Amino acid sequence: MRLRLSVGLVGIICAASIHAQTLSYPDITYDTVVSSGLSFPIAIAFLDPADPSRFFVIEKNSGRVKLVQNGVVVSTVLDSPVNYASERSLLGIA
């Protein structure tokens, strides 16, 4: 059985990373869902589980929550000042 991991955050982190990613398990694949427009993405929340093409992404250090539609950052829906020293910042979205 071949597994397909298409959770958006995996693709976002891989697209935002400077270094090439390698998979330890050859039966798992990933899709890049956003290739630009994000800085240090840390969490994702789908607006409708039945429609994975629209979701929010949190940027850890900037405090921004961005709306992504069909792989494109459409807008910033929240821009909250954060203190990102050490482990402080936005770390998740409900």
C-alpha cells in the first residue's frame, strides 16, 4: 500500500526551507502547496475540511495569519505584533 501525505504544512515547510528535504520513508510523498509569499510558516488551519484548497497559515515570527487559496497567498487576515525571542511568538492556530 502506498501512502500519500498531502497535508499542506509539510509542503509549506519544504517550500520555505533553504535546504533540500529528504524522506526517510519511501512510501510517503508530499505536495508543495504554497511556493512563495510566506515567511517562517508554523501552523495551518483548513477553512473547510472538504475543501483543502483554502486555509490559513500562521507565520511564527511576524505574527501574521495569511489566507491561501489554490496555492497562492491571497491576503493577510491578521497582523498581530509578537515577541519572537526564544520560544515566544505565534505557535498555533485553532
